[in-house]
Amino acid sequence: MAALSLLVLAGLSFFFSLAETALGALPRWEVRRLAETCARRGTAVQRLAGRPEELLATTALGHTFASGAILLLALVLAGPASPPRRRAASSPSPSGS
């Protein structure tokens, strides 16, 4: 179950990174062409590409949350860190030498 959770979170992180890169690199003429040929998807892409600040903020936030969740899950799976053990102080030997 933990491995599946890590895979899902890594997939989310990958998705947000990929979305940011793909939509940021998309030229305006391609956005217009997509809006003309595929009305539903093209309109959604045009709306996202029209607000680059919100797009970057959303993808950065999603990527940050996914990466943070990966780190948190990894720390939980690693378990608590135990402090180093101290050696018991040895008592002086009762020998009379």
C-alpha cells in the first residue's frame, strides 16, 4: 500500500511538472489553432494559457504539495530515529592493585 501511495504521489508531481512545461512552451498560434479545431479542449487550454501567473502558481503549488507528501510518507515509513545509546559507566573494580 505504501509503495502504491508513493507511486501515485510521484505521478502527481510528474503531472504538475509536465503540465507547467507543456503549457508554458505552447506558442500562441498553437493555442488558437487548438481552440478552432477542438472546441472543448482548445477552450480549456486557451483559458489556462491566457492566465500564465495563475497557471504557474497552481502547478508550483501542486508540485510542492505532491513532493512534500512524498517526503512525509518516506519519513513515516522510515520510522522514528532513535538516539545513539550511551554506554553504561563502568564502576571501578574492587581489586586492590
